[in-house]
Amino acid sequence: MAANLNKPSDFKDVQLLPPSSFERCSEKSALDPWESLTKATGEVLKLRQENERLRNERILSVPVGEEIRARVEMHQSKAFTPPAPVPQPTYHQAPFHEGILNRQAAEIEQLTQKLNSTESGYQKQVAHLEHQLALKDISLGQKAAALENEVLMLRNQERELKEKFHRKDSEIELRRQEGERKLQERLDAAQYELVHQTEELRKKNAEEVNLLKSKYEGVQRELQHQLEELRKELTFKENEVEIERKSVAQLKTYLKENAEMTKSTETWMKQVEGLQDKILVLEEEKSRFNSTLDLLSVRLKSQQQVINLQEQQITEDKFVKIPNGDAQQCVLTRWRKKVYELSVKQQCSEMVYRDEVAKWNDKMWNLEERLKSAENSKQQLDLMLQDKKAELDIEKNRVTDLEKDVFHAQQVAIDLDDKEQEHLQVVMDLVKTADTLQEKFISLQTAFEQSVNKTKLHDQRLNFANGRLDLLKGQFARREALLSLERDNVDANIHEPAERDSDVVAQLQQELDHVTTERNSLNHQLQEDAEKLNMKIREIKAQTADEVVNLREQLQLLHERMDESTEKNSELHKKLEATQLENKNLSEYCAELKSTLVEKETSQDEERKIFVAQIEEDCRAVKRDLEQRLSDSKRDHAKAVVQLRQQQRQAEREKERVTTRTKLLEEEHQRQIAYLHQTLRALDQERNLLMTTIRQEGLLSKLKANRPAPVAVSFDDLELPRTSSEPLLTTLGCTTDDRVSCVSLDALSPRLTSIEDEEPLHSVIDDIKQLAAAIDVDAVESDDATDDSD
């Protein structure tokens, strides 16, 4: 029995785990820490259930104090049962037997005292152990409850973390989708804005080009229209100037008697310049001037017709013999002189007109050449402008492409920054969760190690208590064996108690063997459980180490990605700076092109303005010349009108005189006619009386037979007195100062004498009436012309 007991050295040779196995590992696993945590908590629960089961089995297998006490009492009752009656010893054996009995009784008392003391100590130890076991059970229950609470908390935390992860994943997904949507919206908006800007720029460029083309065409049309108008005006003014010159020359020739050209060439040139300045005024007064010109032309034509008729009558009148032939010859010579002077003046004016036309043609040719050169320069400038616009469009397209690239790079950089921030946030969250999990795992591991150490300590103490119990049992068995030997010595005949004692010892030996086997199995199970726990802990450590390694690898990959993104971001920033610099250079180049374009446009506008100013200046000069000419012609016309009015007034006065004279003559003629009628009536009466008397007396035939032939009267020897023609000349309104009136009077004087000699008086009166009517018509027309001119 003692050989099967555990030695004290067995309680010292406990295989404990080294402290290095419980050290904190800095590596992290790539697996999910929550899975390993759930596995560890599940295994801890399983181990706890195993420990509870083993504790219950051990409690059931290990006898408690009452059972041990009952067994000891039973053993004592069996060991100290009253023996069977023995034969009385002999006399000489009695003291010996009494001494033995006394000694055995003393030994029994000592043994009983020792047994009582050992029982009390055993009971105390059992109570103490029970109390300790109860305390341990309470502490283990509290720890198990705390561990359960911690496990529940960890599960709740795990659930919350999972929910947080899911929420974060959903938020990240939503943010990503929203960012993609915003980015797509921004891209669409930017694309729409770029398309809209390009369309607007294209429209603006097209509008500017169309506007420039329309301006150019309008300016060209205006210039051509102005040129055509100037040409038309020039031709019209030249015609008008020619007509005015002719009319003025005719008026001068007919209204001035002896107007001689006393002006020098310088004054003539001045007059020509003045006339050129006056030509411009003709454009404004064209209608009035045309009307007055028509009236003057009608008057001149009428006067020319009158003069031609007078000349024709003077030259062709061969039947009338006028005694004053010197006057007729004087009139003809004066007429020829005036005609010669008019022809000379007309030729001079034609020469001057040719010179002026040549000058104006030269000016027009110069203006046309300048206009052609200006058009060529304008075409060159338009081509240069189109070239610059094409370059500007190319640069704008390039700038837009660069802006698109820059915008795309900025968007990529922003996306990379956002992703980098998100990855950093996720990494920080993972690091925090890993740190918290590691702290929780370390705390759980330390608590588990403490519980394992406490269980080992309790197991050692239980083993020590079991060994003490086995030792006490061995001592009890030894004492029982000694007692049985003593009983055998006292009474060798008592075989049944010895057999019973041997049976009890066998039972105790069986119980001891059973207890030792249970203890060994329990120790073996505890060792196996400890080994399993150590293996599980090693596996969990390996998993956590793998997870930590994977997390570190992921963190390193994220750091590498972050470095790559930072490098890409720096490259994109460099590209952005380069594109911004290039864009700045392009904008400066575009500004330079715009400034050059503006300068060219300003220079072109200045050249156009200078050209238009020159044309306007030339036109103003031409206009001033025409105005000067027109003013001179107006002045001459006014003089002619004044003279014509004077002549009209004089003609009116003469007309009044003629009318009064004709009235007097008519009255005289009427009186004479009445007197003649009366005389004729008287004569008719007398003739009738005479005829009747003659017829009655037959004297008529005698009178016809005796009447002589009629006397032939000739008017060749008749002379009209000078005074007879003067009243008629005055009646016609002719004075000695007026050349035309003198010519008409000189031409009319022989006709009047012939009329008075040849025609009767009523024909003369009819001619005078016709002349008065013609003079009235001319006066009315002249008054209308003067009113129009005023």
C-alpha cells in the first residue's frame, strides 16, 4: 500500500508552462480577430463545462467527512466487537494477561485518543478544505460569471463592431456612390459648360466674323455707293456747271453791252476755284436751280428766237426800202461782233471745262487707285486676321484640352486623396480594433492563466490532501494491522475477527486503490486538459500572430499605396503646375494676339478714317468749288433777275403807256369810225337820195360814163419821221442802255414804218396786243422764278 502512495517529490515535479509562452506577441493575424475570439470563448466555455463536470465527478468520487467517519466507526465496531467467551486463563497466566490487557488498553486508549485527535484534525482539515472549496467555487462562479459577462460584453462589442463595420461599409459605399455620382455630375456639368462655352465662342466668333464681313461689305458698298454718287454728282455738276456757264455767258452777253474780260489769269483761277467751291452748293439747290434754269433757258430761247426772227426779217426783207441803211448796217455789225465774242467765250469756257474735266479725271483715277490699294491692304489684313483667328482657335482648343486634362488630374488627385483618407481611416480603425482586441485577449489570457494557475494550485493542494489522507489511511491500516497482530497474539484462536479485519483491510485497500486510480485519472485528465488548453492557447496565439502578420502586411500595402498615391499626387501637382504655367503662357500669348489684333484693327480703322477723311475732304473741296460756282451763278442770276425785274417794271410802265395810248387811239379811231359811220350814213342817205334823184332823172348812166380812172398812189417817196418811231420804241420798253432792247428797236423800226405804210391801222393794233400779251407772260414767269429763288 505504501508503495502505491505518491511521494512528496511527485508534488514538486509539476510541469509548468514557461513565462515566455504567456508573453504578448506583437504580430497580428490576417484572419478575422472576431472569429478567433468567438472560437476562444467557445473553447473557454467548453473547458469550463469540463472543469465543472470533473469537479462534480470528483466530489461524487471523493468521500466526504461523514462517509469517512461512518467507515471508521464501522471499522471500529468491527474491530472492537466483544470477542467470544474465551476460556479462563490459569492462575499463573492471569497477571501476564492482565498486564498485556492493561498495556493493550492503554495503547487502545492512546490509539483512540490519537484517532480522535486525527479525526478532529481530519474533520478540521476537511471543513477547512470544504470551506476553501466553497470559496473557490464561489470565486470560480464569480469569475465564470464575470467571464460570461465579459464574453457577453465581447459578443455585444463584436456585434456592435460588426454593425459599425457594416454601417461604415454601407456609409463608405454610399459615400463612394455619392462621390461617384457627384463626380459624374461635376463631369457632366463641366462637359456641358465646356460644350456651352465652345458653342458660345463659336457663335461669338461666327457673329464677329459675320459682323466684320457685313461691316466690310457695308463699308465697301458705302464706298462704292459714295464713289458712284460722287461720279454721278460730278457728271451732273459738270453738266450743270456747263449749263450754268453757258447760261451765265449768254446772260452776260445779252445783259451786258460791252463787258470785256479785264481779269487776269490769276483772278480767273481764283474764280475757277470759287466756282469749284460753289459747285457743292448745287447739290442742295438742284431743284430750284433746275426750275430757274428751265425758265431762263425758255426766256433765252424766246429771246434768241426773237433775235433770229429779227435778223432774218432784217436780212431777208428786200421789198422794204428803209432810208436809214446806216442804222441797219450798224445793227448787223454789232450783232456779228457779239456773236463773235460769244463764240470766243464759249470756246474759252470749253477749254477751261476740258482742263477741269482732265483734273477731275486725274483726281478720280488717284482716288480709285487709293481705293484699290486700300482694298488690297484690307484683304491682306482680313487674311492676316483670319490666320490669327485660326491660330487663336487652335490655341483655345489646346487650352481647353489642357484644362480638361488638368480638371481630370485634379479630380483624380481629389479621388486619390479621398481614397487615401478613407484607407487611412480604415487602417486607423483596424489598428484601434486590433489594439482593443489584443488588449481584451491579453486581459482574457492573463485571467485565464491566473485561473489555470489557481486550478493547478488547487489541484496540487488536493493532491497533497489526498496524499495525507492516503498516509492517514495507511497509518490507520498499520494500526489496525498491529491491533490485529496483538489480537492474534492474545487470542490465536480468534480467526473470524482476523478474517474480518483482513476483509476490512481488503475493502480499505480496494477503496484506496479506487481512490488512487481516480486520483491518477483526475490528474491525468487535468494534465490533458492543461495540455489541451495550452494547445488551444498556442493555436489562438498562432492565429492571432497570423492575423497580426496579415494586418501588418495590409498596413504595409496600404502604406505603399498611400506612398504611390502621394507620388502620383505630386506628379499630378507637377503636371498641374506645368499645365497652369503653359496655360498662363498661352493666355499671355492670346492677350498679345488680341492686343496685336486690336492694334491692327485700330490702325485699319485709322487708315479707313484717314481714307474716308481724305475722300470727304476732296468731296468737300469739290463741293466748295461747286458752291462757289453756284454762288457766282446765283449772284449773276440775281443780277440778271434784278435787271429783268427792272426791265419788267419798265416794260409794265411802257405797257401802261402803250395801253393808254392804244386806248386813246382806239377811242380816237372809234370816234373817227363813228364819225365816218355817221358821215357814211349821211352820205348813204344823200347817195340814196341822189341815186333816187339820179335814177329818177337818169343821171347815173351819165356819171358812170363821164367818171375818170382811179389815181395810183405810191409809198416809195414817203418818209416816216423820226419822232413817229420813238413812241413805239418807248412803248416796247426799249432803252439805249440795254443791248437787246436796242437791237430789237433797231430791228423793229423799219418793220414798224413798213407796217404803218403798208398795213392798215387795225393790223398794227393787233401786233401791239400780241406783244403786250407776250410781255405779260414773261413778267409772270419771271415773278414766279424770283419767288422760287427767294
